[in-house]
Amino acid sequence: MISVTSLDLQVAGDLIEQSQACLHADHFFIFYVNRKEVCTSQRKTREPPPRWIEQTRFRFDFSSTIRIVIFRQSLLAKRFPVKKYIVAEFNGKGVDLLDNSTEHEMRAESGDSVASRISVRLDYSSQSHAEFMKAVDEDMSRIGVPDSDAAQTTIPIAGQLGTVLQKIVPIVDQFAGVSAFLSFQRSILDLTSHR
């Protein structure tokens, strides 16, 4: 598990082809880990090529899906503050970002390669699985979620659910001859009740 405390994202090359000229600070990026937004940057001007240094904390794994999207805010941002346009994006895995000296290829929303590239420098530390679980337990206790007690209470509930499924199987058996769909459902119930 990789624990990030800050990131430095630099665009290499111009965003001229992908973006309209504007003197306003209207370009920003959003960093996604496994489709979850973990960081949104401040807005910068397109020229010179933008560089963002963000102090943020998030975690990802070597195999996590990483997506970094550079957006341009609408020129009418005051009237339509949520309107944004994708300028370019990077898609990769967590392991791709561990080499701080690599420039990554970006693509347009259409999937075509663009001239500009990005370099991402992360201030990170790697954690063992045990350290990560300890940090999760600390975070959970800090926000008021009980730790292992909650997991232990789900075991009797799962047992009760299995009993209910076993009681349903004979009823579904009676109707299984009527429809192939019901026969399929019966086989699913049979599989889940034997666990």
C-alpha cells in the first residue's frame, strides 16, 4: 500500500492544441484512484505549462487504477460554475507513478494521443498490509465506527440468511418446472444455501 502526502504534477509541452487561449486561471486537474476522486487541484493558467503542487493525503496500491484528468473551466464559469471540459487525461496503474522521473503520455477525451505529457512526483511511503490495517482501524475508531465488534455481529446475521435461503429452496422447487428462469434461480439459491 502506498501512502501519499503530497504530489507535484507538471505538464510538459503546451496545451495549446487541446485548449483554447485564455488569460484566466482556468485549468485544473482531478486525481482519481479506482474511480474515486482523491484530489482536486487549484486553478492555473494554461501558459506557461501549468505545474501544481498539492498537499493532500490518499492511498493506493500498485494495481490501483489511476486516472488524472486535466480540465478547462468554462469561460462562463461565473454563470455555469460546474461546466468543465476535458483537455487531456492519463490512465494507468499505481505502479506507473512510483518512478518520479517518468513523463507519462496523455490522451484526449476521444482517445487520441496529445502532444503534451505529464510528470507526477509523489511524496509517498510504502506500508505493509499490517500497518495499513492498523491505520484503517485507527481511522475507523476516530470517526466512531466500532472495530471488530461490527464484523463479529455480521456472522450470526449471515447464518440467519443461510437458514432463510434453505427455507426458500423447496418453494422455488415447486415453481421451477414452470419457467427456465425460475429453474436458474433455484440453482443459484441451491449454491448459496450450501455455503
